[in-house]
Amino acid sequence: MAVDEAGRVRLVRSARLLHPEEHAVQEMLAGWRNQQLSRNLQIATVDQRVRYVRRFLEAVNEYPWRWTPALVDEYFGEQRSVGRVAHSTLRAHQAALRHFTAYITSSEYGWIEVCQELFGTHPVQVFFEWNTAVHVEEFEGRPAKRPYTRRELQQLFDHADDEVERIAGAGRKGWQAAYRDAVMLKIAYAYGLRFNELRHLQKVDLAANPHARQFGKFGVCKVRYGKSRKGSPFKPRSVLTVFDWTPGGLPTG
């Protein structure tokens, strides 16, 4: 069998495969990856979804054309009761598997015919509304989590600064990395940045705000790698400086 760039499969008449089941699964995953890339999804998103499918395959020890709703219930029941996974993680895992089974059960891609000919059966959709989590609430954070108090936040920043002095005073390497981490910590909190937004930030992304001149050249943070919508490029946004201590925690060189 062979999979084209669009994820469609066709059966090639050649020598009989030694392990057609394993080969079929690998080709399914390769075709599904191509299909997602053609939708312009982020590569990190595609890779994470493939990992979710591989994890499910390993756990249930059954090929996709043998999956049943009972396997779904058993697997995610264990994830909730034993793994204690977060609600958002559970939904992401189920969504990836639902998209994968939608791909291999679509008549457009030919997997039904190939599996029927090779294995005498074919995959079916086993993820439905009644056995998967529904995204109802926008916020799915655990209630035990809370924001830092001002005192806790000050202690965190002080500890980061003390680490720089401690490493430099001991004459050891690593004070520059510690200083970088301290600055990144303050920037992330000051502007509410996600990790990917933070790691792509450059000094040129910080600019003056004519309506808040007290912050100097650190009045606004222009985020270029904001979280994107499905199939879209990174969404830029601007975040205004609101804390008086923000300019003092940023490098001026």
C-alpha cells in the first residue's frame, strides 16, 4: 500500500507483507499527518495528536479496525480514575482520536476498502458525544490553583534575583542563565505571556506608549507569536504595561 501527499491510500499489488497490520497502522498515521499538514495546522499540534494515537494504540493493544466503544470507555475511565488527568488533557486526547478515526473511516481516503481486503474488517467511528468529554466551560483550570499574592510574588522575584548573585558570588558559571531566567519570569508575569510568546520575544518588541510616558520605552509589549486559531498563522497582539516595577525588571542595554 502507498499513501499520497493528501493522505489517500491505495493498495499496490506486490509481494505480500510480512506484518501487514503494523504496516497499515504506520501508513494510517503517515497519511493522517499529511492530511493535517494540508489543513495548515501547526506541526507541534500534529505531532502531539499523533502521540496521543500511539499512546492509545499501545494501551489498548488493538489495531484501529478493531477498536470498540468499550475500549474507549475502559481506557479513559482509567485515565480519570488512576491517571487523574486534567479535563483539558482528556478532551485533547479524545479529540485527537476522534479526528484520527474520522480520517480512517472516511470514504475519501480508501482505508475502509484496504482494511476490508487485507483483514476482512474495517475501522468504524467509536468516539461519539455520549462517550467523550464536552467542552462546556471556557475555563477548565483546577479550583485548587490560585494566583500568587503580592507577598508570594515578591518572594519569587527576590529568590530569582538572589540566585543570580549567589552564582556570580561563588565564581561559578551560570549566572547569565540565571539572570535570563529572572528577567523572563518577570516579563511573563508582567505581560501575561504564554511560553511560546515569551521565547520569541525580542527587545524590539518593547516600545513606548504615548499615553503612559512614565514607563519610558517599555510602555507596550508587541507579541508576534500569539496563540493562533485552527489552521491560521500566529496571531499578533499588543499588551500594555500596567505595573510600575516592570521597566526596572527589564534589561536596558
